[in-house]
Amino acid sequence: MTARRDLVNLVESISAGTGPARNPYWQTLTVDPSVARKAAVLILFGALDDVPAESGKPLAPADLDVLLLERAHTLDDHPGQVAFPGGGIDPDESPVAAALREAQEETGVDPEGVEVLGALPELALPRGNYLVTPVLGWWASPSPVHVVDYGESAQVFRVPVRDLLDPENRAMATVTRMNRTFQSPAFTVRDVVVWGFTGMILNELFDQLGWSVPWDRTRLHPLKV
């Protein structure tokens, strides 16, 4: 079975109400839907072309990757964090349209080359008061990507899924704010740490797809933010 087929099967099972159980942690993240801002992100998987996976372990297809960006360090909201392309949904705009538009505006990706597989259930992001719809896509016809606005993004990159799944690149990111410590699944790849909301989404997605392999959840990666 191909990676694309795995993704399609997941979307279809979620739409039919027979999908895998959600991580209970999402239930602890809530916002008031009457005032929350709507947003969408594009989780874009594709066939990697010129950046080989560093991990040689048979964890996932060596040529499978996902599109990510590093937010500008000068931003007031989540500066320097690694994220999926995405942003706010405009009035009368669907989550799918918003995810594709934002991805084009942030990374230069050509929406015509993206096969939309479906939208996943909304997720609450209390910091910022967002309700976020992840849109799952397959890069049927990859196009060049780059930073469109350095005021918004520090870099745009495609990371091999095999590197993300390598247990040596997994840890629990820890952040301490106001004498409270928060943890989230993290991926340490390409000299960046994918953590927080994005790390949680990827961690659950890989679990639901059956791609995950055991990793040491006691390994901590402290972050200063």
C-alpha cells in the first residue's frame, strides 16, 4: 500500500466516523467557538525529489516528505516556531480554499499541483484563540517553494518523513512559562525543532496512519521561548 493510499484511507475513515480514536489531550484544548478565529493549515505530503532522507532505517518510504516553514523570529505570535503553511479563513472562504491560498502566499506552492485529500476535524489552539482546520494534501505535481515574505517566514523546507519518524530524532519538548512546564511531542530535524501544535498534529497523524515506531518519551528537549 502506498503512502497516498494510507492518507486517503485515513480521511475516508474519519469522514465515515470509523476513524482511529483521537488523542485525549485535544479535549483539554478548548476555545469559545462563538468568538474564536477560524484558520486552516495545509499538511502537504509528496514525493521528495532532491533532498534524501538522512535516516537509513526502514521507517517510511525514503522519498516521502512534508512541507513545513519556520516562522519569522520577529513575529509577535509564535516567533521562530516551525509550522504548516496556513492562516486565517476569510469571510465566505472554505477551509480548503484558505489553506491553499495561504500556502501559496507563504511558500509559493502552486495550488494547481495539490490534490486535496480532505479536511480533518477542527482543533482548538487556545493561544491566539483559533479553531484550526488541518487540510490534508498530496503534492501530485510539485512546484518550487521559497520564502515569499521574510517578514512572515524565516525559511521554507521539505523534510523527509523518514527523518521525522527516526526515534533518534524524537523527544518531548518542554517549555516553562509562568512557573508551569508544558510538554509536547517534538521532532529534531534539519537544525530545527518541530514542536507545539505542529508537533502534536504530526505525532497523532503518524500514529493514526500506522507509520510511527516506538521512541523514548522520557527524552526531554528543553526550549527557551
